[in-house]
Amino acid sequence: MVFARISLNEYSNKVLNVVKAKFDLKDKSQAINKFLEIFGEEVVEKEANDQYIKKIIESTETHFKKYGKRKMSLKDLDKLCEVS
């Protein structure tokens, strides 16, 4: 955990108070964390955890075992997506 002392302008303070009230949080530290959890991905992508990566790899391997490296024509894809 990182501790930081910050100075907020009036608008930032209002935003944090609204986030704090909206999510019923105890303090502004929790409000900052919640705000960043919601909007942080627009700036920095979250790192995938090992369990999620294993799930994706397993899913991909299962797909290749079942279907191999078959390809679908554009006509078949349009039919599947119900595009005329």
C-alpha cells in the first residue's frame, strides 16, 4: 500500500465527496480508489492475472482440438451473422 498526501482543488474535492456518498465509502481514500477503479482503465490497462490467462489458453486449446485450423468463408460468416 502506498501512502500519499495530496492537495485537492475545490472541484476535485466535490467529485470525491459525491463518489464517497454514492458508493457509501468511509473516507476519501476509498473514494479515490473507487474512482480510479472505474475510470483508470481509460489511461492504464489492468494486468491480467494468471488464472485468467490460464483460462484463455485452455479455451483456445479446446477450440483448436475441436475445430483445428478450419477457416470460414465470408459467405459463411455473413450467413452466421444473418447479413444478406
